[in-house]
Amino acid sequence: MQALIERIGRSVGGVVGTLFQAGRDAVDLCLKTIIPFMAFVTFVIGLILETGVGDAIANGIKGFASSLGGLMIVCIICAIPVLSPLLGPGAVIAQIVGVLIGTEIGRGNIDVSMALPALFAINPQVGCDFVPVGLALGEAEPETVTVGVPAVLTSRMITGPISVVVGYLFALGL
Amino acid sequence: MDALVAGAEAFIQVFRTAADVFVGFTTGIIPIVVVFLTAVNALVKFIGEERVEGFAKWASQEGALYMPVRYTLLPFVAVFMLTNPVCYTFGTFLPEKHKPAFYDSAVSFVHPITGIFPHANGGELFVWLGIAAGVEIVAPDMVTALAVRYLLAGLVVILIRGIVTDIIYNIMTSRRAGVE
């Protein structure tokens, strides 16, 4: 009997402990990464909405982001193997451009149907800065890394535009 | 004097608007992300590492037959369970020649997954949220549908990326071998 009680007590304690730790990790992530980035992003949004900067950017972006061809051009530029590793780190560029395009969608300057292809168009450089580290995390041999880095970067030139088309097709009928 | 006041007014208005947006994000996004993160963190811990690794070993086998598993299901599970950037350690289970393609595939999924599963890449939510915030204003009922489509389109894209990178990697290695 005592053993049973002990076992129930232990397992319940374990479950509660795990849940509590999960909550702690969640709040930690929120405070340390999500909210700081949110503060920065909302400031950018404030600037766009309240100053003339917004209109200037809007005119620049609108031409590119309101047609499939324009998004394609953005995507190909971001995927150029020399540029893509520079644009990659922390997805900061993709996030800022995402906010800019999102704000323009919110103001009605860009059609909602462009949202999905745009999500892919602004992001062909994802992880291009991180290839050696990512491969090292997968315990790849040094030779694999030597060939793997240019292979991934080259592949993005092809798969970037394809991803925009896939996004466009998936947005049909939305 | 009036010009000065107008200038100050315009200046402070930037921050008022920013603050309004911030409050909107805080009440709209933070609560659901926190609760969701907690649930998924706990789920991952309950499922346990061994079971996930067992799956990874099965999914990372060689051959064209396993391609759809290797470049859709495996990256999905890796990113969902281990989150960015630990997910790339799943490369360990793959044959050497598929590692670059797997990395390409997995890393391309860390944003499409955030529309529905924000825990997977909490630090880079605004690729999705930036655009979703705009859609929310124009067509609020469309946001979830868009998130689902982003996820599905992401799966198609990472499969294509995996296959294309595999091919390019093979061409590059054989060329290298030819030169040496």
C-alpha cells in the first residue's frame, strides 16, 4: 500500500514538474526573444504608419510585391549565392521585409492573395549563413561541408523561384 | 511655436501608434504562444528522445523510395520536436551524401511551420507574423487558412529543395572527383 502511494506521488510529481518546467521554458523564450523582437518590430510599424517613410517604401515595394513577376525578381536577387549568406543571419531581413509587406497588405496596397507567394519570395536565403554550422550539427565530414555549402547556395537559385510559384498555386482559391 | 508643437506631436504620434500595435500584439499573440509553447514543450518531454531517435533512424534510410519521407516527414518531426537550431542534429542519422539536402530541407521549414506551431522557431516568428498581421486587418477570417496553406506549401517546397540539392550535390562531388 505504501509503495503504491509512493509511486503515485512520484509520477504525479514528475508530470507536474515537467509541465512546470515546460511553462518556465515557454515564458523564458517569450521574455528573452519574442517580446524584444516584438518591441523592435512595433517601432518599425509605428514609423511606417506615421511618417512619410511608409509611403516611400510602399511605392518601392508595391511594384515588386503586387505581381508574381515582381516577387520572382525579389526572390532571385535574395537567392544570389554571394548575397544569400549576408541576408540570412537571424532571419532579420526576412522578418523586417515581412513586416513591411504585411503593413502594406493591411493598408490595402497589396492584395491578400500575394501574401503566400510573398512569404516564400522574401525568404530564399533562409539558413544560407548557417550551412557549415548546420552540417556540423549533423556530424558531416569536412569534405561534405566543402561541397555542401556551394551545393545548397546554388540549389536556392533554382528552388527559390519554384517556391514562389508553389506559394502562388497554394494561394489560389483562398 | 506652432510648428514646434506640431513637430513634437508628429514625433510622439509615431510612438503612440507603435505602442498601440505593441499592445495589440501582446494581447493577441503572447498569451496563445505561451500556452502553446508550454503544451508542446511538455509533449516533447513526455514522448522522449529515444522514441524520436528511433523514428529518425527509420526515416533517414537511403534510396529514392524514402525520398518523400526523408525530405518532408523527417524535417517536420525534427523541426517540431527539436526546434531551431537543434533540429539539424538529425543529420547525424543520414548517409553522408544526403546531409546537405537534409539541412536545406529542414532549414527551409523553420518558417512555414511557425504559422501553426510557433514553438518551433520562437525567435523568428515575424516572417510569418509580419505578413499575418496585415492579413488580419484586411481579412481576419483568412489567417488560419493562410497558416495551413503556408505549412502545406512549405512541405512541398522542402521536398523540392531536398531533391534538387541532392542532384546538385551529386554533380558537384563527381566533378570534384574527376578533377582530382
